[in-house]
Amino acid sequence: MSRNNPDLSSTTVNFEQAELLLSKDIVIVDDTVENLRVLSNMLSDEGYKVRKATGGIMALKVVASLAPDLILLDIMMPDLSGFEVCQQLKNNPTTASIPVIFLSALDDTSSKVKGFQLGAVDYISKPFQIDEVLVRVRNQLTLRAAQQKISQLNAQLEAQVQERTKQLMGANSRLLEMAHYDSLTGLANRNMFMELLEEALHRSKIDSAFKFAVLFLDCDRFKVINDSLGHLLGDQLLQEMSHPLRGVVRHNDTLARLGGDEFAIILADIPDLNASIHVAERILESLKQPFYLNDYDIHMTVSIGIVLSSSHYEKPEQLLRDADIAMYRAKKSGRGQYQVFSSEMHQDAHKLLELETDLHRAIAQEEFTVHYQPIINLNTGKIAGFEALVRWLHPKRGLIPPGAFLPVAEETGLICSIGSWVMRQACHQIYQWQQQQSEPLRIYINLAAQQLIKTNLIDEIDQILAETQLKPESIKLEITESSMIQNLASTRRLLKQLCDRGIDLSIDDFGTGYSSLGQLQSFPVQTLKIDRSFIQRLDGTTQSLGLIPIILSIAKVTNMDVVAEGIETQQQLDQLRQLETNFGQGFFFSKPIDADSATQLMAQNPQW
């Protein structure tokens, strides 16, 4: 491109650069007067302010008096070399950022490297060319100006960020107040109340001496006042009611308006229930005086429910729920009274009835599913079978673990129907897996105590085997020690019938029951399952083995194999293998999983 037809954009850049470089201050340091004169004139003609120094000491004084924008520094000088001057400038925080360009007849690489190591931004060899000096000076001044502009912008941005942060903190403070306080009464709202209730509950968990109570207050016949005198006066009444309530609570208690005409109180660190009853009585007494609003004398009473903290509470909602139940009992008793929540109230019976009803529906609609936990052959490290474990897919509550519903199922007799369904599903599934696997697989199925006394259990098992085409030796039925000894004679006959069909039997949770060795020998049992409580104690030491070696010895003498339940660590697995335990089961290998996941697991052919 021709110099006479410059690009418009480059012209704009040059104008911007000229504006940036205008009146920039440059210090020239050289012990040769002629060099100073030539450089000074050249730079002055370009519009720069120029100051001169003929030696290193003088240069340091000139820079100290007023920091320049750029320093052109000779190296070879009689008093202080340029290297020494540069080092002192860079060691001083006030001058460290000033760019330094070395001017020197030393053209060897080591001198240039040393200069750059000391912090120089450029190096011009003597004899210098005017055009080269101007370009290098302009480049460094442009870069410095840009850096200063960036610093300025950063400072402005930081100031803006601080101001914005201050504004956000103020807004957050207002939002926090809105989120935690009732706008009508200024009391704590439901959100804050529940947070503080959770804190009190947590404290009671870690400090058994800390007791607290929750009082639930509901205004009696408040709807009549709202409907007859209007909502505005109703709001005023709630505001006025908050004042005597404030006078009853202590500074470390919490008074809140939950919403509508409901209030709640947390009485913290009380000695006993009587303290909360005393507060409830004071509240009722304080509200006996009428409230005078808009020429009306309004008498207002409240019904109060009281619940004392207890170790069985796990969530703050449970405390508030029970205080609410007690409040409704007080309201039914005639209003203007308090009632203390009692565990003897009919809530538990109601819940039990509700769960029983849901279980009947679940059986009819087959809401259950079977999960499978692999059982590992500890000699080979491969999957030898699965234990079938029932789960409940409740339409509203989601997946419910067995511990939450099996006790109720046992109490109501529904466990037999559930057990039959699980057995049928598990047998179907293991048959499908056996068609896909070359290695034999067994299914471990739990039998409840009530199933053992069913008169048609054998017929039911025969029917399931016929339906699924499953070989009897693929099933291992698990029974607990306690269920086995409830009716020794009938249980022994039943187990013999099962054994005659080729179905193996396993004693589940062995070591936790009360069966004697003589009783054990009288039953046709092929497997002992060591309870997880023994396995969890294993820590690699001999002392942690407990009864495990004895159980293994019993199994060996009676020609049984052993399954260790609840293996969770490599250390436990190693210790059980050293004891020559036959099989293992636990989260270390896999948690109980659905059939599809179990199929995928077997496809991976894992080995532990």
C-alpha cells in the first residue's frame, strides 16, 4: 500500500495514539553529552517532555523527584551502571512499574538477557537509529498508557462493584427481613419459626439437658370478627394481640405469627412441662382484658396446644403437627383452654389403620417390586445367586423400604400374601437369568414366621415351581432362628417336606436368636447366614472376630456353608476370606437393585 494513501482505520489509531502520548515525560540517562543532546532534541521535536541525567546517581534523584513515564538508560556509566540503576528502580515499589529501555553499545546476548532479567522492557543497541528509537519509545509509551487505562478502568469497576455490593447487601437485608418477619405484626413468620424450631430440635439432640416446648395458639371465633367487622379491623386486632403475647415470652423464646389467626411460641431451655403450662395460663390471663378498636370492645380468647420436646421427634414439622393436634383438642374442649399433647392420642392408631388400608390396596394392585442383592462366592469372587428383597412402590409416598411396612404386614397377617407374591416373582426372574447364564444361580427367598404355619405353603411352592419351570435346587428359603423355634414340631415337618423336594434351607441372622446346637442339628438346614451386626464389628483385629469363628466351626462340623451378611469394606472381606467363609453379601459388592440393573451387573461378569 502507498504511504500517500493511508488506511482510514490506521489513521484513527494514530490519532488515538497521539492523544495518548501527548505530554509524556521521558528521562534520558547517559554519561555521553552528545547522546543526551541528540536524543533530547529528537524526542522534544516529537512533543515529549524530556529530562536528562548524566549518571546513575543523578538518574535516581531525578526519578525520585517526579516519576517519569519512560526511562532511556545507558548501561556503561562511571558511578552506577545502568544495570544497578535498573535494579534499584525495580526494587522500589513506587518506581517498579516505570518501563526502562536500555541504550548500550554492549550488543552481546548475555548483556541483553541480564537487562531483561532485571526488568527492562526493551533494548536498543548503539549506535542507535533515530527511527528505531522513536518507534520503540512510542510502543512502550502506548503500552504503558494502555496499562494505566486498564488500571483506571479496573479501579472504577472495583468502585462500582463495591457500590453494587453495598446496594445488594441492603436489598438482601430487606429481603431477609421480608422472608423471616411478619409484615403485619413484626413478629417472626412461619419460615423463621421453623428454622429456629429446627435449631432447638438439633440442640436437644446433642444436649440431653436442653428441653423446650412448642405452643400453638389459634384465635377462637376470629372468623366471626372478620366477617362482621371487616378484615381491616381483624388485622388491627391481630396487631394488638401481639403486644400482650410479647409480654409473656422471655428474650430467649420465640413468638411468631404463622399466618391468619395462628400464633406459635418456642419456649427454650425450660425445666419441665409445668413451665410451659404456666406460660399458657399466663397467655389466657393476659387476653381476658378486651381490646378497644373503632369504638368496639372486642373480647378474644385463644385455644393453645402444648407439646414438649422429646427424643423421638426428628423434624420440626412433627412438633408443630402435634402441637396443632393438641390445640384442636383444646378447641373442642370449649375454647379458651390449653391441652398438652399426649402420645396416647389416637394418631398412631389412625396411621396404622391408614397403612393397613394402603397395604390391602397394594396387594390387590401389585404395587410391590422385588430388588435383588447379589451373593458372592468368596472362593471365586463371582456372583453365586441373589437374595430377593421386597420394596413397596407407593403411588403417593414413592419407594418404601421393607422396614417401614413389613412389621405392619406381619401384625395384620398380610405378610403371607406379600411373601407369596415375592416368591413367584423371584422364581420367574431367576429362571430367566438361568437361561442367559452358563453358571448356576440360586435365589434366596425369605419366609416369614406366619408363612411357616400356613397349611397350604407346600402346595403353593409346588405350584410356583410348576409355573416357572424352576428346579427346586435353585431355591434357598431363609428363615430366622426366632420363627424356626416358635413351633418346633410343625416347623420340623415342614422343613423336611421342603428338603425332600430338593429345596435348600438357610437360617437367617444366625447368632442373634436362641436356638440351641441340638435344635440346629435336628433341622435339615444347609446354610447359616451370619448376622450383619457381627460383620460390622470387623476391623482387621482378632479381637473384633467375636462369635464368627465359632459360627464357622459349627457350620463346618454340621456340613453347612456360611453366608456373611453386611460386608461393607475390603478389610471385612479380607478377614472373612482368611477365615474361609463360603459366601458374602453386602453393600461392598452391591446394594439391592432392580432386575434390569442386576441383569446389567451380571453382563459385566464382575469378580471381587
